[in-house]
Amino acid sequence: MSGIVSEASTRDVILREAQACFARQGFEGTSLNDIAAGVGIRRPSLLHYFASKEAIYREVLTEALLDWGRRLDRPQPEPAATGWERVDDVLKVSFDFFVTNPDIVVIVRREALTEVSHLGFDLGIALRPYYERAVEFFQQEMNRGVFREHDAEHLVLTGYGALLTYFSDHVLLRGLIDVDPYSDEE
């Protein structure tokens, strides 16, 4: 594999290819041979970097969650945004993440729709701190009178559903509105 310079970059190439395979074919439909062939290495070489398909899958999603978390937790300019400014900021960060990581959307949707996870951890539990932080934010803003009183938990769950549906239903939406919903066209 002449394009691979170092062990770290080989791992990165494997993870990118695995992410594409898992999005296209699902966990069950993806084999280690599929990933290795996409990278241009043999299966034993792949197993030098990762112990199993589950380990690759877990790292793909863990790295994506860490990236999204870093984006959300980046330092805020002083004073920190509140109210609708903060909501707008979180939405912009999330939209940017999902537009640049469409495979992750598909993988997360597959995880959300199955009872059997191959992650080795519960994705809902991993995302819970973000959920709780969002609920707390909305509740604080409602208490301050910035937002109208509503059930903060249901509000956050509705926002989650709308955001993920927008990205997971990309093909359907493109057909429905006859324009790529990710484009800047009006």
C-alpha cells in the first residue's frame, strides 16, 4: 500500500473506509474483507490495527462523537451566547458536522433502529450528557422568560428528531423539494 505513510495514517484510512462501508452496508453487511479491500490491504494487515470488526465500528462512532463534542464545546466568545443565539450556534455546529459526516448520520440512524448494538456501549447513554445539558439550558432560558414555557425534555427530543431526520432523509427530501436540501439554493 504505497499511499500509506505511517501507522497512524493507515488507521485513519481504515476508519474512513470502514465508516463508508458501515453506512452503505450496515454492520452486518460489512466484512473485514470489504474494509481491507477498500483500503488496498489484506485482512491480516487490517487485524494488525484492529482486533475485530466491532473494534473498528466502535472507534468509528467514538471518534465521530468526540469530534461533534469538541465542536459543541469549543470556547465561546465572551459573553457566552444565550437564548436564541445559543440555539442558533448549536444548530449551525450540528448542521456543519452532519453535512460533512453524512455516513455518521446513516450509522447512527441504523443504531437507533436496532435492538442489537455492536458498539460495546449504549449510544443513548453516551449522548445523555448533551441531552441533559440541552434540557437544562432550555429550562434556564424558560425560567428567565426568554423562551415560552414548555416541557424542556420534549422540546430537545423533538429537535433531535427533526435534525437527524433532516439528514437521514436527504434523498427523500431532495426528491420532495426538487433541490439538494444541503445546497445554498433557495
